Amino acid sequence: MQKTHPDLDIQSIFLWQIGDNYDSFLLTDDARQTLKLKISLSDPEGVLKREGVVLRRSPCPSLPVFMDYGTIKIGDEVTYLLTRVPNGENIRSNGRSSLMSHFDLFLKSYWVFVKGHNVKPTYKKTINHFTKNLIPENILPEESREALKRYTDYNLCKEFLVALRADIINHFEDIRKELNQKCHASLSLDSIFYYGGGFYFEELHNVCMGHPYIDFCDLLIEMGSPQQNDILLWRRFCNSGSIPEDRKLYEKTYQMCIRKKLADSLISYIKEVYVYDSFRYENIFHIADSFSHAYSRFRDIESFEKNKDFIMKTICEPIFGVKA
């Protein structure tokens, strides 16, 4: 901070999160402002850059306040993004009930963000990147692939992921022509923060022109609420944003999102175990938590039921010690 913002008098700093693309630190200055510093030693996909662009071009009360982005030489070259944020906790830390208890306030914050400036990236780019990384060879080093082969049925795992990938792409094509509205595209328990006066959103690197239904479905799946409440919540969502209730589009979007969430759970678990050697145990717990809350929804996917035993053992292994 001395080199980039010598005017800041930092009183405290602690590690907030270790991620795939960057690590996050929370800082407090002498004015008791909360700052978030994200740093990366390697960001080939430009995650921090994309997030910085969103913050600069779309300032609003539902987002962190952009302060600085750049690269700096500290031994190695480091990419950084500095923002000012309200003093809050994400929904995973606060508990799912904190969102449902303040659902109208959440909706107000969400629509302030979505109805702001449009952005250039499209959801097609987001889905292309996601599905590309469902092919094990594209994300797993050879050493990790060999470890996976020794431990489980690698061919079955790859076959399932490739089939799920094709399924996601097919469902995306069903709604592609309707994707012309701004959305977060990575909404989760970890990207929504509650601070008492409202909500704000993080993990903005996938913000794109898609559709708010994508965000609603992603959130619905993460929350683990009873499925019989889905349509009631969906109508509240549409009404609060003054958008049409297109039931057919909603159903198609949900079918894509539930498959995407299943694929993300599996590939995230595989990366945590076989790339990061189970070092990030908290991340594994979060994967298992999200998986368990979405389990009843996953059972509606035909390929899930077909491979249920293998998938269950794969996801539950770090907790129950059962090999696939």
C-alpha cells in the first residue's frame, strides 16, 4: 500500500479468502473504513481486470467502490484490485436465513445493480469458458489426472462430465436469443454480502448481458429452499424488478442452471482434491454444503440418477471417507 496509496493509514489487515485466481485481504484504515485488497501473482484470464472494469464503468450502491487497479513489482509482478466495501459478511457466513429474512431488501439491492449501466461481455462467453473447463484435460495437470485415475473410475468421471457439458450447451442454445439483459452470472452465497443497511455484490468478473432469470435460478439452487416455493419466489422476483413473467423461459433457464451447478460442484471438488491436495479444506466443506442443499434438485436430472452412486461417493468422500 505504501507504493500505490501512500496516503492510506492502514491499521489492520487479515487474510479473507484464498481463491483460484487471487487472494483477498480485508484492511481497516485510520478512518475505520473497510477496504478489500485482491492480489494475484498470476491472472492469465484477467479476472481482476474484468472485475475492475465493471466497478469503474458501473458504479452503484450495490457494488464495492472502486479505488485502484494495476500491477506492481514486489519481487514478482503482482496484479491488484483495491475497493472500499461496507462492513458486512457474505451469506454463507451469515447463514441462508439472513437472505430470506431480508428478501425484499435483497431484491431492491439486486435491481439497483442490474438496472444500471449495460456491459459488453455476453453470457455466451461465460458459458463457453465454463464448459471448456469441464473437460478434465483442460484443467488438470498430468500429475493430477494420474492421481485421479488411481483413486477412482477416471473414464466414468470424464464420460459423465462430457455428457453434462453437452447437456448444458444444448440448454443454453434454447435460451440464447433471450439473453440480452444485464446479470451477475456468478451469484452465490459467497458473492452476496449483507451489511445491515442492504446488500452488495462481489465476484463481478462474469457480469455480462444474459438475463436476470439466470441469477434467480443460481440463487434458488444455492439457497436450498423447498421447491414448492419456487414459483412464489420467482413471481416476487419478477414483480420487484418490473419484468415480465415468462414461465417458459424461466423453466428453460432453470434446467440449464441446475446442470451447470452440478457440473461446477463436481469439477470444483476434483480440483480441490487433485490439484490443491485437499489443502483448502474450507472450500471442500463449502462444496459439500452447496451440494447437499441442492441434492433434491439434482435428482431431477436424468444423468445424475444414472450416476448417483458414483457422484455421491465422490462428493461425500472428504466427509465420510468413502472411495468412489
